Amino acid sequence: MPIINVTLIEGRSQDDKRALIEELTNAAEKAIAVPRQSVRVIIWEVPAAHFGVAGVPKSVS
């Protein structure tokens, strides 16, 4: 059973997350020939203040 973990800065719509889950499931099904019922996708959303890029929190940039 593949488990795909995704970390995103919070703020995306439910529709965007639903689409991401579907596309990641499709990709796993195609790439490693697993039944889609066995694919798990977990989205971890973090506040921009807890996500740093190049030493700076995204909430600042």
C-alpha cells in the first residue's frame, strides 16, 4: 500500500486538495501498477509562519 505524504502551506481550497489527491492517486496507479484502492494520500498543512524558504518564513516573504 503506497502512502504519499504531501506538505503544503495552508490556504488552498478543498477543490484544489481534492484534485491533488486524485492526480497523485492516478500517478501512483500508473507508475507502480497498484490498485487505486490501495493508494493513500495524506496532506499536511502548515501555517506560512512554520514554513521556511532560504532562511525566511513564508509568512514574511
